[in-house]
Amino acid sequence: MSGVNVRLTDGRVLQIDDEPVGTGAEKRVFLTRDRQLAVGFYYGTLSDRRERVDRLTRILTNYNPTLASNGAYWSPYFCWPVGMADGVNAVPQTFAQRQQLVWPPLAVVTPTYRNNFFFHDRFGGRQEKEVRWFTGGKASKFVPQAETGSLLTRLQVAVRLARAVRRLHMAGLAHADLSNKNVLVDPKGGDACIIDIDSLVVPGVAPPAVLGTPGYIAPEVLANKAQPGIATDKHALAVLLYELLLQRHPLQGKRVNSTRSAEEDEQLSMGSHALFIEHPTDRRNPPHSALTVPFTRLGPALAACMTRTFVDGLHAPGARADAAEWEVALYKTLQRAYPLPSGKWTILGTGLPRATLHGDERIAGPVLAAQLYRETPQGLVDEQDYFVLFHHLALHDWHLRMGTLPNEKADRTPRGYVAQHEGKWWLVNTSDTPWDVVDGPRIGRNASVECVLGLTLRIGDELPARVLRIGTL
């Protein structure tokens, strides 16, 4: 296979294979000879060329989070464009004619996907890890068990998706086509990446180029009452998170809204007549089979976001949980995740079963938890929150300090850990911040304290200080 030189608008020259590795609805994609970059050329006709160029230019510059001061942090969260080709000098005309590219040529350059976003299916084929493989549908039958991950790693995937969408929305950008095909996930490693960035909705510059992907298009868009934007991204994100964690679609139930055609039924069922299959009071759209894991089993934080989005906000976009709220809810849920001897994980909490989500493994004996308080000049204030303790749990700032979340600003240095030794539980301080046992000693660096019921620890000397009180679930 011979190579073709591509001249980018920034002056770089890339050499690509002369045959595409794939062709989509709008672009033919070619790989560079070193396989580090993919170059997607628009083919056929392009009626909105000027708008596309302006959109791509802004995505590459003003709206590019990978160029910000913490750009290295955000880069793995997106397959963000790194260049564009535009004009008659971009590629030889003979190449453009043979590949039926638009003329003058226009292309977007992106990094190739990381290796962990590919797997070999049961037939040996190499597949991209699109979300559709991991949501309980027909495609999931072809995924090796080792690739499906655990509840813990899927929660980690969900955090990365929510965090990435939150970053887009903070910049005023909307993806407009979040779906099971435009998000790559690695449930085995807890990783995720948003792709197809070149069609972002840029405020005041670039309106949506597509309505979205069936199953993820917000009801108001299907009902012709709105265009894709941040509010519709909130719906699509919620559908993706619900599918990843519960292995079903939140709106696909038994209810039939039209017998005239499958297309009209789909349009109504996902649009103006959309109804949550787990709606607490309206049972007209029950799930196709009895649910062994209702959405409430994921705990109160995630259940609240799902209720807001699929009950209160399904037809009222302003009521939907936003990406930042999902992110915080996922942090709270991860603090309640607990490992079982089999290697499975579950979510524990008041009123939740002491077992795996499917109830196939139960927890024997008590589980320790740290109830969270803050010490103020007026006394202790209950934060109505806690995290569960288990052997080798690493303690971080978000466990021990007020107002800290495990987001892009967090210092991820461990500050301590939990250990079980000879039948006793211990909290070990590995930081320079002292822990004061109420009515007891000060626990300095590399010192430990036995974790007994009622133990109350004040972390550090600043106010308001975090206070931990040990209890059981």
C-alpha cells in the first residue's frame, strides 16, 4: 500500500495510506503510516462547508480543553481533533477524485484510539469498545467475560463519562450526539473516552449537524420542540449511565404507542409518549421482564439523579440532573462500594440488601462505616454521608477533608489506609496531618488507631474540620 501526503492548515505534512480503514455517513478515514493519527476526509457533497471549517477551527483552538493549563489531564477523556486539512493543496487531486472526496478537500485529524479501547470478540474479530457491547443487548453476547468488568469498574467508567460531559458543558459546548456508538469504554480497566468531537455544538457559531442517535435523542427533539444542546446531552448521558449500570434501556418497555408502523411506535415511545419503565406511579410502560435490580438498588444518590431525569425531567428538560450532579452522585456511590470475597462488588447503605446487586452472594458479619461530620464553632454538624471501610481501602483527601472531591483538582496522594490484622481493624495515618481521637491520643504520621465502634476522629487543626465516627451497616 502506497502513501499519500496530506498538508494540514498548520503547515504539518502527514503521510497516510491511500486506502481508507473505514467509511462513515460523512467521512472516509485514513490512517497515517505510523498509525498514530486518523485523518477523516469529507466525501460526496458538503453544503455547509464554511460552517464546518469555522466549527473545526474553534474546536481546535478556543474551545479545546486539551490546550488549557490542565490539558494533559483532560486529553485521555476525549478523542479531541489535533489538526485539519483544508484547501486545494491538502492532497493530490487524483487521490481526491478516486476517493470521491469533497473538493476542495476538507479533513479532520484525530489521535487513533488507545489499545485498551479494542477487544477481540468470541469469533476473534477486533472490535472497538463502543458502549453498545456492554449494555445487556444482543451485542453483549459476543463479548468475552473478562472484558465486561465489575460493578466497581463500571462505576469508574460512569464517573469518567460524567466528568468529560461536565467539562464540555462548562465550556458551553454540547456534544449533541452522545450515544452508545460515540463513546468508547473499557469496563475491564474503568476507562472511557468521548469520540466524534468534530460535530460539537459551538454556541453562536455552529448549530447541531445531527439530531442524535435513536434511543439517545431527547424526547423534545423527537417531538420537534427543541434542537440538540446541553439539555439534550443531559438526557443522553443519563441513558448511557443507566444502561452501563443496569444493563437495560430506561424507556424501552412493553407499552405500544402505535400499531401503524414500528417507526412511528419508536418515534412516539422515545418522543412525546416516552415513559420511564420504572416510573414510581405510572405503570403503563413496564419492563419486558421482571427486574432483579431496580434502579433504587444503586443507592440514594444515583436513584435521585435517575428520578430527576427520567421522571421529573423526561419531558421537562430544565429538571434533569446535570453532568456535575451525576459526577458527585457517582462519587458518593463509589464511597459505598464494598468488595465481597468472590471478587464481586456491591453497594451498601441504609435500607439496601447486604448482598450483591443480584442477591447471589450475601455479606456475613458487620461492615464498618465512617459517618461524616464537620466540626464548627457551634458544634458537630452531621453531613448525612458516610463511606464504608474494607481491607486495604486507601484514604484520600476526599475522605478526610471538607469540600474535597476526587475530580481534576484533587491531590491523589494517599493519606492513610484501612487494614485488618489478627481479627482487628486499624486506621493508619500516612500523612503529616494529625488525627485526633476525641477524648484520646493524637495519631501522627505512620501511627495507627484501632477501629472500634464509636471511635471519633478529628482530622487536622483547621475549621471546619472533618470528623469521622465509626459505626456499622
